[in-house]
Amino acid sequence: MKRIACSLLLTTLTLMGCQPAPQGDAQAPAAEPQQTHQWKLVTSWPKNFPGLGMAPERFAEKVNAMSGGRLTVTVYGAGDLVPAFEVFDAVSQGTAEMGHSAAYYWKGKAPATQIFTSIPFGMNAQEMNGWLNYGGGMALWREVYAPFGIIPLVGGNTGVQMGGWFNKEINSIDDLQGLKMRLPGLGGEVLSRVGGVPVALPGRELFTALQTGAIDATEWVGPYNDLAFGLYKAAKFYYYPGWHEPGTTLEFLINQAAYESLPADLQAIVETAAQAVNQDMLDEYTTRNIAALDTLVNEHGVELRQWPEEVILALREANAEVMAEQVATDPMMKKVYEHYRAYQAGVGRYHSISEEAYNAIRR
Ligand code: CA
């Protein structure tokens, strides 16, 4: 009866042109003060850089919107607050509450960090997401970062990257002798093993380094990001596929004390926004890479080349040696790598009769 009466009253008010106040307002506590949190997020990318740099921007937008302004995140590009390669320390020390970067930049902190980004001849994006989110990979990542007071979250995936930009054709392993190439992480170790010289440089320095001859070659990400840096103006040969980074996972780093200072709902918002951005980046690269590749080849005369089989076989052999050495020197590296490889073997077995089998018949 009460409901009917209310309903009649509402109808009458509406007919009279009076809008009843929204029900929520009457029940909300009277002007209860709510604590707000202002976080700084430092990144290893130029501010608003396409792809990589958009993940932290979109994360900040989502968190600001979902929290109704209770948690606001301000994004800083590389060098704005701290340099690209000091993101980890800045978050660990609390200079910034958050960071967005790639875990393999921190191999000097702990060798195992490299496995959470991408490893040569390792898993692709779909498989990395499976391992991290359902396969136990994330628990290991948290274990590796815990001594530094940092909590990692997934922060995007580029998919299979490109093999890089070269001033000359690479026809045999001899062509890599003495070649100075920007190649981070374990890929660099593998290059070194076959006679090349790996160099670590942040993205914003790549074009100048390549153009001035400070380096002979570089990889970066894939067509969409490489076009944005104009790397085609400094080198002509563009090799595929990126054997060294088959499914690069980006990361959000969170200062543990800052995270623990948040109420549970804001913690959930941070984690959910990171997951959303993780998928969003892969979807954007999937869409934009092919258009960028067409522009590179058709408008800028880029020469697309597949790695010769001889070179890939030598790199794969060198990779096995590098990984055997890496796991022998660091117990955590061994633990994470063995876990990763066991997952890759299982998922690889299934993907050989699903993804790979399907790709082979749809052409
Ligand atoms: Ca790369």
C-alpha cells in the first residue's frame, strides 16, 4: 500500500511539473568529509607518447573517474620528474606513488625482473596474460618486487615486437659482429653472445643515436611506435619478427605503503583500471600497427626483411646458453624461469592445436 501511495504521489508531482529529488540525496550522510589522495605517476616514456605513453594517461583518467575524484593521478613523462631509468627507485623511495615502465629495465635490481616483460623466444601476449593472471606468474612478480616495497600490476602489452632497424642487410650471423645495437634485457645478452654490442638507451634518445652513428641499429616496439619516433629516417632495413620480445608486458609499479594507505574500494579501482589498460594497449596496437607498417613501406620506402633462418637458429642457440648461465647465478631467476618455461610448454602444446593450427588454415 505504501509503495502504491508513493508511486501515486510521484505521478502526481510529475504531472504537476515538480521533479522529486533523487532518492540517493535524501539518504546520503550530511557532508561527511572524505579523504582524497593525490598521486604522482612517473613513466619511462615521453609524455603522451603513442601506445606506451597512453597507458598511464588512460589509467589516470579511469581512476579519477571511477573514484569520483577521491584518488587523482598526475602523470609525468620521462625526465619531467625523474629520468626514464629512475622510475623504479622513485617508486621504491616514495618520490612518486606510482610508475609505468617495463620490468626488464631493472635487471640490475634483480635479474628475474626481465622475465616479467618478455624474454627471447618466450611467450606471446595472450600467453603472458594467461601466465600472469591465472598461471601464478603475478605472485612471483610480487615476490621479486617485495624487497623494494613495490607492488607490480600489469600495464599493457605490445604484442610481438619488430626485430629492429638496420643500416645494412643482415644475411648471416657475421653481419652482427661488432654491431652496436640498442637492445635491452636478455635480447641484449643474446646479441652479445653472437658478437654484437648491446647498448641500453631510453626511447627518446634512439633517433639521434641512430642518426649520428653512435649505434648501428636499434629496436623499439613495432610499426606504430617506431613510426612516431621517425626511425625510418635513420635506417632503412626493418627486420621481423622480434625474436627478442614476443609479447612485451608493461608494468605499473605502486609504492607499497601508498597502496596500503588506500581504502579497499580505491585499491580495487587501481587494480581494475590497470587490468583495463593492459587489454586496451594490446587492442590499440593490434589496430594501429598494420596502418603504420603500410605508411612506412609505401610512403617512406622502408625495406621489410624477415630474419634469415641461419641467424634465428644461431640466436636461439645463444639464447639457450644465456638462460642456462642466468639461472645458474641467481636462485630467484631460476625459480621464475622454470615456472615460466613449464607454463610455456603447456600452453604451447595447446596453442599448437588451437591458435597456430587455425592461423595455418585461414590463409
Ligand atoms: Ca622493444
